[in-house]
Amino acid sequence: MEKKKLWADIKRSKEGYLWIAPAFIIVSLATVFPLVFAFDYSLYESNIFQKVKFVGFGQYVKLMRDTRFWINIFNSLFFTIGGIILALVAGFILALLIRKPGKLNSIYRTIILIPWVTNEVVLALMWTWVLNPQMSIIYYWSDMLGIVLPNFFEGRITPLITVTVLNAWRSLGFSLVMILAALSAIPVELEDAALVDGCSKLQRIWYVILPLIRSVVLVMIIVLTMSFFNIVSFVLSMTGGGPIYTTEILSIRLYKETFTFFNIPLSSALTTVMLVINLVFVFFYKKMISEEDYY
């Protein structure tokens, strides 16, 4: 009975399926086929695209035993999680400061939005020059004032922190726009009632504003996670993953193995690993969304 009902529903909706068929085919060719292709090649030793020998999961075992791979994992998680926290906290604070209408606030919003709409490569090159001790005017002025500035692209952890902070700064415009939109949807009466009840500014933020914008913040976390974890051009243009792998995240390693060394089997294995990690993110975020109430 249920099968007959299912086929009846399909027949009634066949025109709709025909309309979405072209888009479905294009999306499948652009996503499913490359993933199957990558997984297939990860099971072989190959000479570029010519398969030579079946090795099963040998490429994955090789990755698990590779210290550099675990450095890539750490860098990716630090870059992603640290960047999201910085972008959300800074965006929330700025949104609270400039949420009220005004000429100056409109100017501030425009200025903060500029990095978000600017090409990633342009921003990366700009900061590379600004933070270069040999050619930066900031270092020149600091030397004149007797202030010693560190090299932000030198050391074991400093370059990774620098790239993470700069990427969070780049994404600040997105956070600001989303949080401002969420704040504008909060009824003024709720904040006024909290004020009348004697709530302090911090209490109004914690008990009134944050619970009401939680759904929007969750959506922002999802978007920023996918963006930060899979980013290539910003980090590649700024540091190239160096010095000595200190800023080499998984996406940069994948780019190098594919387009620099033409190591197709290993890059295919990295693609599969990144897919699995993205699916883990999706699983947890989907679970969080299903438990969320939207206003």
C-alpha cells in the first residue's frame, strides 16, 4: 500500500522532478563525480593520472604515520576554531557599539565591510607587505620611536596566530552584518522591560540579547567553518604554508600535493580525509540546528 502511494506521489510530481533534473545532473557531475574519482585514485599508486599499482588504503596509512599530516590537522583546527571565536566575539562587540542609526555608524559599517568584499589575494599581499620588517612603514616608524616590533611571520606558533587573526579580521564584515540583522529583529519592548526590571547592561546582553540571536550565531558558525576550513588563496598568498609548515593547513597541503608535486594518490587521500572532516562538522551542526528554535 505504501509503495503504491509512493509511486502515485512520484507520478503527481513528475513535472517537478523534470524541472530540477538539469540542476541535479550538473550538481552531481560537479560534486559526486570528483569525489568518487578522488577516492578511486587514493587506492592506487599512479604516475600522475596513469594508475600503476593497487595499494588499497596504503595512502591513508601513510598519512596517519606522517607527522606533517598531524601538524596540518592541528593548524586547520586552530585556524578554524580560533578564527570563528575571534570573528564572532569582535563582530558582536562592534555590532552592539554601532547598532543605533547614525551617520558615523553608517560610515563605520562601510569601513568594516570593506575587507569582506575585497579579494582575498589582495588582502593577503597587503598584510604581507605591512608586516614585512624589511619594507613596512610600520617597522620604520617603530624603529624611529625606539619600539622593537617582533617578526609576525617568524617562530613556531606566531605565524599561525597571525594568519588566524588576519583571517578573522577579514571576516569581520560578515559577522557584523549578520549580528546587526539579528539585533534589529529583537523587539525593543523586551530590552525596555529588562531595563525596568533593573537588569544591568551585561545582564541584558546575557539573558535577553544572546538567547534571541543564538540561531543566527549558529548559522554564522556553520558558514564560517566551511569557509575557514577549506580556504586556500588567503593563506597560500600570505605564507604559502610556511615557514616550515607552521601555517600549512590541510587545504594548502592538498593544493601543494596536487598542483606542485602532482602527487595524485596522496592528494586524493587528503581530499577524502577533508570530506570526512567536513561531514563530521555537518553532522554536529545539523544536530545543533535540529534542537534550535528559530524566531
